[in-house]
Amino acid sequence: MTPTDFFASLWDRYTQVTPQAHSIQQLFKQQGETVLNDHVAFRTFNNSPISLEKLEPQLEALGYQAYGAFVFESKHLKARCYKHTTEVDSPKIFLSELLVEELPPICQEIIGRYVAQIPTDAVQTPAIFWAGKLWETPTQADYLALAEHSEYAAWLSTMGLQANHFTVSINHLQHLTTIEDVNALLEKEGYALNQVGGVIKGSPESCLEQSSTMADKIDYTFADGSQKIIPSCFYEFARRHPMANGVLFDSFIEGNADKIFDSTSNK
């Protein structure tokens, strides 16, 4: 599988539950823009058949290589980022995993039941990245118990393994050249933006500015037959700036990413 095919398949699955992403991309095209992706992000469980360690070889098979590691203590996460070794315009990948053992026992028990249902050989091809849920649909009681302690865990229990968000590269836009331009257009069109820590996360001085929409909502039917409106996925926007040596910053900043995670908050 080529990276082009990989991201095309991801986009197809992603836009099924994130219709705003397709609409926003069309909006940008109406402004005369060509939209390129800065990065795509995924969420998963550690100590499972789909842990970061198990998934990483599939990224390497696509030509990707890890180049950064991150820890999010308050959210009980760790993450790595990857970039393609030869194709410079291929989107970066941000892969995070939940440190389940750091959550309360009730969450560990619930997640343990999900993980036990995942085939030990689940990771065979890059298609695992749009496999979705690899366990039975949770009950609403389980979902709410997870949400009390970890929004990330609750989201993952319902959405499974798929692109959590795509990210527009503002650096490749011709007319909307600042993150303020992008945010103003989105707000004018009625899109809700993540306000945690301010609409813009980061600064030119930190070499990375990011903003994001709040996740789309879907009407989800739980295993017990109850229904609830829950978050699906969101769309992000990134503007990268040169470092002191003149080279464009190509990694991620924990403080920014920590707030971007809240784009799937159900509050």
C-alpha cells in the first residue's frame, strides 16, 4: 500500500463520521485554496494487540520513521510522531496511547474487557488504522464511567481505531496565510472552535500555532439500546514557523497537543 492510498482510505472513513471536514475542505477550495494535510492523529490502548508498539511496524512499512516522543501526564497518555523518510509532503502521523494502568480500577476493568476481545493478531496490514471498534459496543453505563475519568478512553470505547483528526497545513494555503485568517473564516461560517487555552494554541515564537474545530456529533446507540449524542472526530489547522536556524519546525508541542485533545470533549 502506498501512503497516498493509505490516506485516501483514512479520509473516506473519517469523513463518514466527520462531515464538517469535507464541508470545510470545500469551503477552502471556494477560496481558491489547495488543501494539503499537515498530520493525521490516532488514539489507542497500551498493553493491547493494537498498542503503539504493535502499530508502529505498519507505519514503518509505509516508509515512516519515528522522530519524537511525548508524555501527557494529566491525561495518562504517551505518544510518538512519525514522518515519511523520502516523501516530504506526505502528512506526518501522531500516534498516542492510553496508559490504562494509571486509571482507576473501574476503568481498568472496563477497558480490560474490550482489550480481551481484540484478536492477538489484529495488526496485519495498514488497514488496521481504519478498523474502528475491535470489541463489542459498550453500554452507556460503561461509557459514562470511562468519561468521568478519561474523555480519551470514552471516545476510544465508542469510535475505536480510526483517524481522530486530519490537519490542514496553513503553510500550503495561498490566501488564508495566517491562523487568524483561517479561524475568522470558520467562525464566520458558524463552526465551533476549541476554546481550551484560547482559540490559538502556541505562537510564532514557539514555532507552531494550532487551532481546531470541536468534534462533530453522532447519535450513538449503546449495547443496552440507549442512545446518546456523542463526539466523533474533528478538523485541525496548523501553521508552522522557522526555528532560529531557519529550518521549519516539523515536530509537536506537548502544551498545544494537550489542549487539542479536548476537541472531542462532550461537555
